[in-house]
Amino acid sequence: PALDEILNLHDFEAIARQVMSEKAWAYYSSAADDEITNRENHAAYHRVWFRPRILRDVTKVDWSTTILGQRSSMPVYITATALGKLGHPDGELNLTRAAAKHGVIQMIPTLASCSFDEIIDAAQPGQVQFFQLYVNKDRNITKRIVQHAEQRGIKGLFITVDAPQLGRREKDMRMKFEAEDPSEVSKAGSGGVDRSQGAARAISSFIDPGLKWCDLDWFKSITKMPLILKGVQCWEDALQAYDLGLTGVVLSNHGGRQLDFARSGLEVLVEVVDKLKEKRGLMFPNEKFQLFVDGGVRRATDVLKAVALGATAVGVGRPFLYAFSAYGLEGVDKALQILQDEFEMNLRLLGAPTIKDIVSEMVDASNIHSH
Ligand code: FNR
């Protein structure tokens, strides 16, 4: 179908499924085991309802915000997803270019298909990018990658902590991974590729399962970039990250691709906000320690629920992959435009002229229990 028939982010998935190669669809869409967490990620948003306000002047609304002190046109960033060239020959560059046009921030993955420098070079002057790090068993490689990222102007380092081993993604495992084009996997520190168990397993064998809390001091000693843990799943770990002086955490289960029956990021958000208030007197959102959520976000209303509950911003993954797999750059542009339009309308309907006006009283989250 023509791009102007696409009305929402779900539509991209339905179309991508028809037009993508079986191998690419399997890698992008798959999740762990029975994919219960993947389904729950989106379903969790159905348990939160709005309490809109009326008669507030909403002639002009503004949904821009700041993320780690950087301007963003909306409280959404493009999260890290590996292997962009499986879906489209320009891979991650589709995301970089659409992000520039819309003033949103792209998180570059360690396992991008395009090289890191290619993605940086494709950015506009002043365009903000973050970097997602998989920590290599060889810390010299990790140190080199981190310092290179900082030197190239990356504004936030997101260390993925939910993948000491890659989850079982059976759809993907049924596809034997053959990278016809070696550039499908960038050199980003993989090596020792086992092609017998799907794309995910093939590219991830370098990741260090021995990573532990005390390694974080080492990261602080090698970089001045803000450090954020990606894949925190309970308040205890969020608190530890705060006490270590990190800049934030992403409450995420990796799009349901790791531990099946991990809870949704939205549910974890509620308990983290509760407990960090109780234990440290923190109020969210705040600049010093920022909470992010990803997984299953498909509508601006989903984003606004997370923001109301204390998130600084929300990551979106698969919809952008599906958008460029089906339509290239124009697909991602369209996906971001849909979100912009949804924000404008929903801020009006909520009676919130700006993102700061989205407060916890605007949602009823009583169906989400804190632990
Ligand atoms: C991911 N994700 C991910 N995360 C990460 O830290 N490093 C990575 O290399 C990848 N790769 C990756 C590939 C694919 C195909 C997907 C779908 C996801 C997880 C990603 O950052 C994010 O947590 C989820 O994608 C969010 O869920 P949604 O928006 O895809 O539902």
C-alpha cells in the first residue's frame, strides 16, 4: 500500500510482515520462548487510563522536551536495534536521517550493520546521538569503542545489562543465519560467529556474562559521557544505579527478547518511582537521575502514560525497523510524523499544553501494582 494509507505504527508491522524476507522478519519480530513478555509489553499500557483536564487553553501545544539535557522534539527516542541491513540496504542510516528531520535522538547499537563512523558521519551538524554498548570480554576493545564514541560526540552511553546471554528466540533460531553480505554484521567486536542458531546467537558471542556492578567504576574512569544502564527490571537495581552515581536507567526487557515472563517496563516504572521516593526522596522526572522505558510503545498515548508516571522519555524499536523495511527512509519519516501528530492531538485532549503539564494525576494506574 501507498505510504499515505498508513495511519498508525501498527500498520507498519502488518505490511512489513508481507514484504520482508523471512529471515529478516524472524530476526526483527521474534521474542524469547513463548513471547509472553513481548505481548505483555504492549498490553500493560491497556491497564492505565487517563484523567484528562478541561478548559485549559490548548490552542498552542508543545511536546518537545530534554533527554539527558539534550533537546528532543518529543519524549521519544529511537532505541538501539541490531542488524539494520537485514531490513533495508541503507540499514541504520534510515534512522539517522529521519531522526535529523524530526529532531529526535537515535541510539546507535553496538551491533549496527553500518559502521559506527558511517552512522556518525550521516548525522547533521549538531544532531544528538546516543550509543548502546555491549561489553566485550576483552575490555581493551570496549575501552577503545567507548572512547571513540565520546570523541565522536556521543551524548549518552547506554550499557545493556539484560543480555549476559542472548534469549531463545525460536522463530529466529529456525532460520539458519547466513550473512550473504558480510556487511550485514559490522565488525563491532563480534568474531567467532556461530551461524547454526539464528542471527541473534550468531552475532552475540563476544558479550561478557561476567560483567558486574564493580565494573561500573571502571566505566566512570574511562569516559565522561552520562552512563545509563539499559535493561533494569526492579527497584533494587535502579536504586543501586542511583547510589553509584549513574545518570539513569532504562526499564526494559529488551523487547521481550531475553527473559520471558519479565515484567513490562511500565509496571517496573511504577515500583521504581515509588521506592526511590520512599528510600531517597527522589521525585520524577528529574534531571539528575532519569528513568526511561521501552517495549511495546506504539502510540503517543502510551508515551504520555509513561511520562505521567515519571519517565523522562520512552524508547521505540520495532516500529521503525518495520517502517524502513517496507518504505526506507520515507517510512521512518512517516512513523515519526504520525507520532508528532498524535502528540499534538493528545496533549490537547488531555488538557496539557506542554510535557511538564503531564502529571501523575492525569493517569489512573491503580491496576498496576507496585512491588
Ligand atoms: C533489539 N534490542 C536491542 N537492545 C540492545 O540493547 N542491543 C541490541 O543490539 C538490540 N537489538 C535489537 C534488535 C531487534 C531486532 C529488536 C526488536 C530489539 C532491544 C531494543 O533496544 C528495545 O529494548 C526493544 O526493541 C523495545 O521494544 P519494541 O519497541 O521493539 O517493542
